[in-house]
Amino acid sequence: MKIFVCVKQVPDTETKIKIASDGKSIDTSGVKWILCPYDEFAVEEAIRFKEKNSSATITVLSAGPDRVVDSLRTALAMGCDDAIHIQSTENADSFITARALAKAIEKEGPAYLVFTGKQAIDDDAAQVHQALAESLDLAAATVVLNAEYGDGVVRLSREIEGGALEKYELKTPCVIAAQKGMNEPRYASLPNIMKAKKKEVKKMNLSDLGIQETDQKISYSKMTLPPERGECKMISGDVTTAATELVRILKDEAKVI
Amino acid sequence: MKKVLVFCEYTADKIKKGSLEVLSNALHWDGAEVSVAILGAPGKLASLTNEIKNTSAKNIFLVSDESLSTYSPDGYAKAIANLVKENGFQSILGTVSSQSKDFFPRVAIRLESGMASDCTEFSVSGDTIKATRPMYAGKCYAEIDFSKSPVAIATIRPNALGNKELKSGSAEVKEVSANLGGVKAKVLELVAKSGGADKVDLTEADKIVSGGRSLKNSENFKILEDLASVIGATVGASRAAVDAGYRPHTDQVGQTGKTVSPSLYMAFGISGAIQHLAGMRTSKVIVAVNTDAAAPIFQKADYGVVADLFEMAPALTEAFKKALH
Ligand SMILES: Cc1cc2nc3c(=O)[nH]c(=O)nc-3n(C[C@H](O)[C@H](O)[C@H](O)COP(=O)(O)OP(=O)(O)OC[C@H]3O[C@@H](n4cnc5c(N)ncnc54)[C@H](O)[C@@H]3O)c2cc1C
């Protein structure tokens, strides 16, 4: 019973984003890289599934430059069994990434379940899960808050607007994209971190998977930092005076009320 | 000239505000021939055209299939992709929503095309598409090059383009049968959050009143609820308030919560951590109330008051009541 988890390595949320000199990518020097927080829920969910299904093995995959191996090791230390690094470029789009992951899963499969996070917090595209499922011709659900695993079926709830839940029943194999709150990801223990360092990470190239960099469909032609706001106008006076003044400004000057 | 398809969503009997926003803008692009797609079960869709049939859209496609009685990611994707192939659309647009976010990526794979999620700018002029989207939760913006994508697929963030007048004309309504022959996944049941059903979702809200850790407990959020109800706002929260259990995670604004861009964002007792700012910095007007004059939130706010929120929020509620009635 093969379980796959697709993860991405992203800049730490504290990162101050700088634009690189080419004007169309970010300057990655000095960036601290982490396993995407949503992918931690995906890894944890796979491990919990394995704990209840002893025949399951978990393969964690990531497509990206060489640095992503560190995040694969984080997932191994948490409890995944094997890791695959698909060597890909820094700015690969969701189309290439989804296709590459799908091909690798086909090669190593058949999959029983595929887990991902609901979104990577770098490009925030939130596309790879369903794109991957479509490439594999599988059912999928995203933003999943909880899942119950039956025999060949997964019953799950997906969060939509206003905190409402959509209930689904998916036949396996299927793709499940985790939302925050699906579980409480564990910390890897020190011995497991040490063990994970020694594990072999299997390498694949895009070309091994029948994909070329030129298959990319979208690219970034320019990146800019958001415009700085003007200086903050501080409103003084006692509470009633300040409140009245603020309301006047919002109504008459800013015209948002 | 580009043939553009706008996917319109609906709740009950009305087209969603965000969908109308996208459509109203598209109708003003010179160089775009715009059509609409509405998906659902046979015989249920005709009344939805009332709002949009007297517009300059070319066609309104009512695409139906028994299996589309509720939302289905693979069913919707197949239906839209087939419609695009049959009619030669060069762009597919939708408002950002839990549906479009979910199934548009499948459409992209089916059409061997690229997709830009969550655009804050999108326009068509002649043969040129201009699209901009935030990345790193709004810490930077990227312009998208679609030149290698046969179909340019994008979702557009609510409130980003602003509502335009729905240009008048007469759209031709066309009923299309999707012939799906079953779907892999579909919604079996919809469970509304208690008390949350009539509230505008944070991501669609035009005004947001947010509170942080300093609210101290969930009961105290009542003072922000009161303020919000006077101005028709939705209440949001910082992660610290969510982690402390004062508010549900669905209310969290920020890098690991919701990205919002209302016309007014009021932050009460929120320090302005980089992860929080990431989720709300594109708001049109930001107001901050904080006891600490050195709080980082003031560097990103348009208007600031150094005050105790427990005094300021009720005072604002009263001042708004006076000004609005
Ligand atoms: C991976 C990661 C992801 C994260 N994602 C998010 C996210 O999505 N959203 C998010 O918000 N945070 C996120 N954070 C957390 C973020 O770093 C901050 O910890 C959090 O935003 C702080 O919340 P706060 O402003 O409510 O609390 P604090 O930082 O504790 O600030 C409280 C503020 O209230 C003021 N105050 C106190 N009493 C009063 C009073 N009576 N009246 C007025 N003002 C008062 C204080 O001066 C202070 O400025 C994330 C962190 C990490 C590591």
C-alpha cells in the first residue's frame, strides 16, 4: 500500500522578500528555507495513516533545486520511509511541477493515497494538488479539515467560505490536500533527525519523466515590491474626540464608509 | 481580439458578487469578446440569467448535467474544458473562491495551459493580456507572461478590480448538455457553520474589523462584533487570538490564514507581525488602534490611534452610529 506525500520547500514566513537583479525573481541569498507549513499537515496525516495500516509505506517527493533535499529530510525525520527529489528549476510553474510529480508517482506507484498541503506559501498558487490529480486521473479534495479512512474509501470534509464544510466520499486512490487544523504535526526526535540524514534520497530529472523545462506555460516577466503607504496619520485627543475625528475622515476623506 | 469565458458562480438564486465584478470589468475591455458559463443541474439555471442577459456578453452558456446538482471538481473541470475546446476560448476567468481555486487547476491540465491564481490586476487589450498577482502573501507582486499558454486561465481576487457598470446589450442564452457520464468526486452534503451562514466571508468582505491577542478572551470580541455590525463589516483575528482559542481558524488573517483586501481594515490590538501584514496589506485603507505607539502596525496603517481598544472600539461604535443615522 503506497502512500505519497508531495511537499515544497519555501522561505520562512519571517523572510523579507527582495527582488533579484534580473527583476523577475526573488533574491534567495540569506533566505532561511523551511518545509511549507501546510505540507507538515500532509506529512503528519500520512504518518497517522501508516500507524493504523502497517502495510503502508510513505514516499515523500519534492520538485525543485538541490536545496529541497533538506525539507525531504525533515519529512523523513518525521516518519516518511523514502524520499524522491525531482531536480527542477527555481521558478518552475504549477503545470510542470504537477506533471513531474504525477509521472514520478506513476513510476513508483500504484498510489493508494496522495497527500499535499492546500497551498505553498511562496507562490501561493494552490494549484499542484488538483493539477496532479487531473494528471493522474484521480479524484481529489482540497482544504481538507478532516478525513476518515475506510476500506477503499475516504470520507472527508473540506472547508469553504464562511467556515462551512463540504462533505465528500472519495474512492481510493485519491489526492487529499491538507488545511491547517487537519492534525497536529509532530516534531521529529533527535535520533530520527540523525537517521534521516543518512537516508538515501532518490534523484530524478525532469527529462527522466518525459518533461522539458520548455513545457512551462507561465512565467514571471517582472516582480515588484508593493508600493509603500504614505505616512500613518495619527489621530490624537481623548477617546470620544479621536473616534469622532476618525469617523469623519473615513466618511468624508477616505470615503470608505 | 481574445475570446474570454467568465465562469460565474451563484448562491441560491443569485450570481455571486465577485463573479459580477469580473464580468463587469471584462465587458469593458476593448479587444475581448466575452461569454459566460454557469454550471449546474438541468432545468435549474435559467433564472440565474436574469441579472446578466441584458448585458453586452455574447453568450451565456448554461452547462448542465445530472451529476452537477452539487459541486464536483472533476465534473466542473471537464465541463468547462470541453466548452472551451468547442468554442475556442483563449482565456478563462473566475472570481477567487473555494470552487474556482479548486477546479481551475484541473482545467489548466486538461487544456495544457497555465494558470495565474488570485490576480489583483487583469485586463485584455487587443491581443495583450496584462495580469499581476501577489506572491509570498503579498510581500511582492509578479506580472504574468501567458505567451506560452494556449489558454490564459486566471482567478481574480474579489474587490481587486472594483465593480463596473454591466454594459448593456443582449446576450444569447445557450443551453449545453455536459454529457459527463458520472464524476469522481462531488459534494454529498453541505454543513453551514452555526451562526456563520449569513456572514460575508473575510475574503469577500468590503470591511473588516480585526482583533488580536489583547482582546484577552472570546467574550470581549463582542465589542468588535458590535462595531462591525454598525458598519457592515466582518470580524477577523490575528493568529495569536486564534491560537488562544478566542476565534476559530476561519477568522485568521495572515500568511497562514486568509488573505484579504477590503476597502477598510481596522486592526485593534494587533502588533503588526510580518505574517499578519502579509494577509491584509493590500487593503485600501488601514486603521490601527494600539496602546503602543511603537507597534509596527502603525508603519503600515493609513490612520492610527494610540489608545486602549476597550475604550476606543465602543467609542467608534457610537461615533459611527451618529454619523450614519
Ligand atoms: C509560520 C508562522 C505563520 C504565522 N501566520 C500568521 C498569520 O497567518 N496571521 C497572524 O496574524 N499571525 C501569524 N503568525 C504569528 C505572528 O508572528 C504574530 O505572533 C501574531 O500575528 C501576533 O498576534 P497579535 O498581534 O494579536 O499579538 P501580539 O503580537 O502579542 O500583539 C498584541 C498587540 O496588542 C497591543 N495591545 C495590548 N493591549 C492593548 C489594548 N488594551 N488596547 C490596544 N492595544 C493593545 C500591544 O501593544 C501589541 O501591539 C505566524 C507565525 C509563524 C511563525
